Amino acid sequence: MDAPMATAISKPDPAKAPLPFSNRVVALNSAPLDFDAARDLPEGFLEFLAPLHAALTLRQRALLARRGYALAEAHAGKLPDYLPPSVATTNAWRIELPAWCSDQRNQMTGPADDADLVVKMLNSGAPGVMLDLEDSNANAWENNSRGIKNILEALAGRLTYFDRKRNKTVGINPSTTVIFTRPRGLHIHQAGVLSGELIPASLFDVAMVAYQVDFSALKHPLCIYVPKSESADEALWWRDLFQMIARLKGLPANAIKCMALVESHPLAFQTEEFAWNLRDHILGLNLGRWDYMASLIHFNLENPQWVLPDRNTIPHNVAFFQNLRNLLPEVCHKHGMLAIGGMTALYPSREDAELNARALKALAEDKKNEANSLMDGAWTGHPDQNEIAVSQFPVPNQLQARALDSKKHPELRPLPVGVGKHTLAGTRAAIRTVIRYRNGVLNGKGASLLDGYMEDLATDRIYRLMIAQRVRHSNSVEILDDAGLAIRHTPELIHELFDEELDRLLRESANGGDEPAAAMLREARRISEEMIRKSEFDPA
């Protein structure tokens, strides 16, 4: 790889520890300069927050440092693997799945700061809805605050939006839909709440919801979707957060329930241990496959055999997904938990009949594959997807089903041989997407509909990593142009492609003559390339 990017993603020295916490890239959210915690937070919240901060913030820092060591070890050749036998994997323990969440054949997800979408999701008929403060919600104070407010109103059944087409206010219909809240992950820090201190964004989000919600009025327990975990030990942090909040609220220790995403490569080897550590709270595990793909690339960044093909040429049943997709229900059903599948990115369209048919066909095939893998449900992001998704699963859940040929420790890193295409057009598409995604973030959007695909932070991270892979291993992996000729992916080429795709986007933009909008797009282009050049590949 040529010099300009070599330092950015150079091989770590196994003899050296990762950078200390204070020198690592910090995913940060700051309160506004004029924010006054005593004035602007709910009365009594700071006193509620104080013991949580004292008990859990330093533990978060230690867990993040361990993540850094694990990644450095992987890049030095020691990749994640299964843990030795333990009580979690040898004992016949089971949770008692409550009746109110026994059917989760489709969980609809979307940004919590969008009240219109939240109400539409809750009125879609989906068995579950996840209100997201994380990947699809822009990590800005205003968006996060609006998201928390919407979550509280939704949990109380009071949230509304004004439908301009029908000239009426629309509220939430009575239903049995289970509402989950996904807080920001452990890797994100919240500044400005406690003077001069950072607190875990996860802690802040869960505490803000739990402090203000009326537990006695909830139709089911408060449910949290745990994101971005990277080890079984991190489950203990969440367990202690849930149980401390319960004590502070005068509730039983197991009052808060959760599901958890498996979206990092190290966690895939520790799912049983992770669930054991959360056994008093957990309802199921979810394969967050797009973040998982990004993590898989990140941990295998040194290996040229892991340079993935163009993202949209990778089949949904590719072995590195399918092996984990088969493992997850085995682990979950062994212990009485639900196994939930991932998001289908291709979005339906009410304006484009051809795209709509293609999207719904892909959805049906994808969810049928998950059902055949013995998953109990799936994720979708659009109300038009609910009926098709639910219909792919034969019964409310498949908890009694166990695969006859399941392997206890399947191969979770099968090489992506003979899969998809490696093309210059794919590189261009990646660059175009990261620019447009980052432009959306700068405009307060955590998810954007791009070329028929609903793209969020996971997609952005995948594409940043794919571009870096192609540069890092440009001497050993052929990327073909439109004429079928190999074109070496140097940092200089990537820079030119960023310029060309920016120019194209400026020409095509409806706001092309709007200088502030054009300046924002140019800034999105600058940030995106810089993140790749500086090896900023953590979700941020």
C-alpha cells in the first residue's frame, strides 16, 4: 500500500499496547453551550444519575480499553475464538419467556426523533417496534433529546403527528405491540451533563427514560435493546445498570427486560456467555448483520483474502452470515430465548412499482431464509414490509425447534471465496454513499434512503472499511473497471474518485445552486475521506 494511507491503517506492533483511552478517537455528544443541567434536566435527575455514574463510568472506560486490545491482537494475528467451557455453556439453564413477547415475528425499527415514523410503526401491526437512539438517529443533542421525548410519549400512548394529506392529527392505536428502546452504544460518551466529566451515553439514555417513565402505567416492562457489545463481560455492565435503576426506582431487580444485538465479530463467539450474564433480563438475541459485516472486515483488515466484493453483490446467505444465522437460534432456543434476524436494506417504494416489487421479493426471500434457519422473527423498517415479513414465519415462535445437524462451534470466518464482484463501480458506489450518508448526518439525519436502500451508520462503516481494504491490499486483490481491466486502488485514486463523485453529486443535486447546501456536501466529502485516511472505523 502506498505511503499516504499506510500510516493510517498500518500493522500494529504486537509488543505495544493500544493507545490509552485518552488518546483514542472518542465518539462524543455534547450538550449545548448554554445548557444548564439543574435547569434543563428533569428535577431530581442529577441525584438519580450520580450513583449510576459513580458505579459504571470507569467500568465503561475499562471495557473500551479491552476492545482496543482485542482489535490490536486480531491485527497481530490472534483472532477472536470461542471461550472455554463454563457454567454458561454446560448448565441446562433457561429463561421464562413472558407471554407478552412470545410473538416477535417482525420488529420494526426507526429513528426515535421522527414522531411521524414512530406513530406509523406503532400502528403498522408489527408485533414489536424498536425506537432507535443509536445508528439511525443522528448523534446530536437535539436529535437525542427529541428521541427521548418521543419514546416517553410513545410508552405512555400519547405520541401524535399531524398528517397533512388527511389534514388530521394521528395518534397511536391500541395494540399489543412491544416497544423497545435502543440507547446509544457503550462506545459513545455524553459530555456537558456533569461539569467537566464524560459519562457513558448508554447510561444517560437509559437513565433518562427510566427516571421519567411511569412504570406502573406501562403495558409491559420497560424493554431495552442492547447495541454494539463486544464481549460477554459487557453484559455484566448492562445487568448492573438495569438492577441499579430498579433499586433506585423501588422495583424488583429484574424489572427491566432486554434484547441484545450480536453485531460484532468477537461477540459472535460469546453469545451464550453474554446471555447467561443477562439471564434475569434477556428475552432474545438479534443478528445485526450490517454492523456485523463491518466488524468482520475490521477484525480481518490485515488479511487480503477478506477484501469483500461490492456490498450489493454479496448474497444474504453468504457463509459468514449463514453460519452465524444458524448458530444463533441454536443458542437461543437451548435457553428459551428468541432469535431475531436482521434488516433487509432494500426499501419498498410507493412511487416506483418496479423497485417496490423487487424490494418486497427480496424481503420475502430474505425472511424465508431466516425462518428456515429457525429464527423467530426479523427486522424491517417500513410499514409496507410488516405483513410479508410476518407471513414468512410459520408460527409465533420456533422455540421448540432445534437443528438436527447443528454444530456447537461452527466456523464463523469462512473466506468469502467465489462471492460477488470486485469492481471500480462498486468503489464509486461506496464513495458516493459515504458522502451522501455523512451529508445526511450533517443535516441531522441518522438514516437516509439512497438508491432504494435505507442506509445508516452500519452501511457507512462497511463502505469506509471496504474502501480502506481495497487500498491496503491493492497489490494482491484485483478490482476491475468497466472494461474488465484491473485498476490499482491507491490513495491518490481514492482521492480522485472522491472529487469526481462529489462533482457528480453537486451536478445532480436539486440544491446545486444553493451554496450552503453545496458547502455542506463538500464538508461531508472531506470528513468521509479523512475518516478513511485516519482509520476511524469504529461506529461514529
